[in-house]
Amino acid sequence: MTIVGLNVRALFAGFIVLGLATLLAALAFFVLLPAAAPLPVGHAAFPGTNGKIAFVSYRDGNAEVYVMNADGSGQTRLTNELATDNSVAWSPDGSRIVFSSTRDGNAEVYVMNADGSGQARLTNNPAEDGGPVWSPDGTKIAFGSNRDGNEEIYVMNADGSGQSNLTNSPAGDGSPTWSPDGSQIVFVSDRDGNSEIYVMNADGSSQTRLTNHPALDTAPDWSPDGSKITFTSYRDNVEIYVMNADGSGQTNVTNSAADDATSRWSPDGTKITFHSHRDGNPEVYVMNADGSGQTNLSNNPATDSSPGWQPILPVGGTFELRVGGPDSPSHPTDGSGSFFPYTALAGGAAALLVLTAGAWYVRRRWLRR
């Protein structure tokens, strides 16, 4: 099975998790922040801004990881290896990049800081590991591996420990991307005879097909508010499609005679970046979420592809994150629950209160003040 565009998007800010032992100290910190009135239930709103775009370029003779500003300026190489470095994805706090590299003889998952420093291997297996993507809370990384004889979706802790198979299917499964709340993973599978978009729970259960077309559908990416999924489809030529998260409303948004692939949402959900062959070679493009305003960002005669967008939290800004518990009468999943403020710190980090006892969990849905 050919899987197009294994890299994925980074989503939301990282968390400093405070256990119950430090709860009182945390509350003392938060009491200094202004109280907020209850907010209406609705889609999440990322409070930060769209940062840099990481992408893969062959302009130096082999695949290397580059970054550029959102307008295409400041194109800078981060990796410098004779091997292939590709499949880039940002961490939720925008401070690190996870990627795939063959520098040790086969494809492995690596991580580095946003400036290219601190490159470290996370997987160490004789099989091929690639297409990594962070969970929204930054604690897990999903990736594709053929270590069981076919391509499967695996998950591991962010430090590389605890690697486990999620899909356990005799078919080929790849290109995972987490839902914004971390409860599901959308992916590609050829278990029905060709590449289709599937979704499953984060533990691998309830694997369900979303697309059903004789052409190939691949490279999905979840919108930051969780309502849409963008993907690459071969049903016209190679085009970028957007559908509702339940698979309905599948719509071609690029409508180009050239091949367009590997689409990724901007952190604020207003734009989509992708690569296109419409200028004679693959270039990184950006467009509005409805497909309008398609613009070439990379403008280089070499191959540029597989973009991913960095999330940036505003330094010193005060926002809120809804905290609740699944199926809890006092904190139901309809969007109600408790609010706790946080203040974004320098470097994009966040000070955030997280309750760890019982059924409490962080929904990771940003809400504007």
C-alpha cells in the first residue's frame, strides 16, 4: 500500500501537570489571575497564533527538514545528514519537532528542538518506523511501523518507552493523526482493498471506516476544533478534500489540474498548508480553509513537501481550559464543567492546573476569555 504524506500537524499547548499533592500551591498561583465568566458551549478556539511551517526539502541533494515563516520567508535548514529526514510534526507546545530519519541505516523516529538542536532517536528497531505525530497533551507519539511484517500504527510515550501496536490488522495501516481532544486517531488503511480513511479510539478500539471510494484516500489531518478532517484523494486527480469528522460532506477544496497532497491545518484552523506540483515541481502552498487564496510559499526549483504548522501561545496571555470528567453527572461531556485559567510563559510553555484523581481529565479545548 502506498501511503502519501506520513507527517502530521502539531496542535495545542503542552501541559505542566500538577498532582494533588501540589494542588493548594497551584490554586494559590491561579488565584492571582482574573476570574472569568462562564463561556457558552461550542467549538474550541486556539488562543495562540500560527507559528513557523516545517517542511521537507531536497534542495541540498537529499531530504532534509527545513522551517520557514508562515509567509514563506526565512527558509532555514534544521537537519544536515546524508540520510533521509522527513515526516515532520510539531509538539503541542511548539518547542520540538518529531520526524523520521534513515541516518542509522533504516527509518527511525527522532525528535529535536525547534531550532534543530538536540536531535535524539526515540525508536530503535530493525524495521521501518515513520510518520510520527504527538498526542494533543504531548505525552504520547503515534507512528507507523512494519515491525510485525506489515505496516501498523503504534503508540509510545514521548520519551520512546512503552511502544505498543494499536491497529493489529493484517492489512497496511498508517498516517495517524490525533483528534484535538486526544480521544481518537484518524488513519489510513487498505483493509478493504484500497486506501481509505478510518478512525479509532486512542486505545485502538472501534476501528471504523470514514471514506468509501474506489480511488485512494490518504494522509488525513484533523481540524483544531475537531469538526473537520482534511485528506488527500485520488478520485479526481490528486486533490485535497475536506469532510466532516463523521465522514460526511466530502468536498474537493483544491480543484487543480496538478497533484495536491499532504494537507495540514494551521493551529487556529483558518488555513491549510499542503504541497502542489502545479509549478512543475512539488512546492509548499497555503490556502484558506475553504480552498480560496492558494499561494506558493516555498518557491524553489527543488522538491519541497510534507509541511506542518507550529502552534505558538501568546506570552503572558490569560486563557481558560475546560476540565471535566467523561460520563460524570457533575462534569458531563456536553461541554459543561469547571474552568481553570493559565498564563502562557516565555517559550510557549503553559502553567496549567490539571486534576489527576478519579475520572478527571483535561479536554484540551481552548476557550477564549
